[in-house]
Amino acid sequence: MTNIPQVIFGEVAELYDRARPEYPQQAVDDVIEWAGVRPGDRLLEIGCGTGIATRLFAPLGFTMTCIDPAEGMLEVARRSCAEYPQASFVEARFEDWPLPDEPYDLVYSAQAFHWIDPKIGPGRVAGVLRDGGTFALLWHHQERPDTELRRQIDAAYAEFAQDLRTPAPGAHSRTNWWNVVTESGLFTDLEKRDYPWMAEHSADSWVSLLQTYSDHRALPDDQRQRLLTAVHDAIEQHGVHRFRTVTEVILAHKAG
């Protein structure tokens, strides 16, 4: 996990926690059922951020280690998960984090594993999992409907941030990570599951969300502001930005 999350996300941790979408409860329930984990079992979360996914697992009584390189994000996570003392939070890059002596039953990463070097990530995950333990990856994929609003938003990107037009914000390759996990030879029983849902944003909430994306945060301040103003104005003309989102889950067992 590079140092970029510390620089990009740590400075907007509170906004990140408010603006980023949660995960479908059914997806979390299915990960738990698929993994066969029970209260007291050991879970590792890679890239916990402000605890958006953590808050769905922690109430179920698991013993959790949640790591993230951005201390600003961890401050929010610790505060929001204060009622779950069995969840501990560690400031660390997964690549550098010392592997524990006791293995984990489930290792998961929600909207974060793309920060890990794919040549390193699967091996380190296998190194902390017990034989037969579960590795789960979760991501949100936004669909891009062909609407007048979408065309206006695309025009704003064409004018102010051409390089950000494709793919949609938050998109990650479905095929690549499936291939990375498969080709590592360290996991078996791979399975993908999709959980579709409708996202709906006002102009304000959509612009807030965009300000938490790393590619948007990396823009010069004046360029980012011009882009966000144009996107905000386009959505205000239409009243709401609505689109289909799919939360994808990739599941695998560590080969024993």
C-alpha cells in the first residue's frame, strides 16, 4: 500500500466518512456465511479507512485487526468503533506490517486493495490466513447511464480534467483482480457475487463524494474547483444524480 492514501485521504477523513457509500448488508452477511466465521474468530481488514466496512463486521463479536496507513482516517475509525473494544486499529502499510504469529480466519479489504502491489498482496494475505481461511475483496462499481446529465458531466470533465473522464470515479477492473488472485496459485474456490443498488445524489453530496477520490484530490486546487463547480451546476439543473451501482465481492479460500 503506497503512501498516497496518507497524503490524499488523511486530510479529508471526516468528509470521506460522510460521503463514501456504505456496503450492502447482504454482501457482508454473505461474506460471513461463506467464510464460516463466528464470534471470537480473527478478522484482518486491510485499508479500513474511517471504518465504513468495519462498522458492519465489528458488532458481530469478531476479534479484529484493522490496518490503514492514514492516521487521520484511523482517528475517525477509532472514534466511530469505540463501542467495539475487540476491534483494534493499527497505522501501517500492509506491505510493511509485521506478519503475526497467530493466523486469521478471514482477511478482507473493502474498496482498498487496489493500493496494494498485486505482486505482493496475495502472498502476504496467504501468509496471514490459516489454511482454508477466506480472502474477500469488496468494491463498488458505478454504471454510466447515457443521459443528458451524464453528457453534461462528461463535458465538464472534457473541459477541465480530460484525463479523468474514463473510467467512472471509483471504478476498478473486475477481471484484473480476479486474475491476480487466481494466478497467484495460493487460493481456491474463487467466486464472484454482485449486489446491485441505486445511488442517488444531490449536487452537494455528489461533489462531496468526488472530493474523496484520489484522482480528484490530486488535481491542482484551482483546476479541481472549476471542475467541481461545473459538475455541481449540471446536477443542480436536473435536481438529482441517480445511477445504478454494483457492489462486487470476490471470495476465495486459502489453499491448504
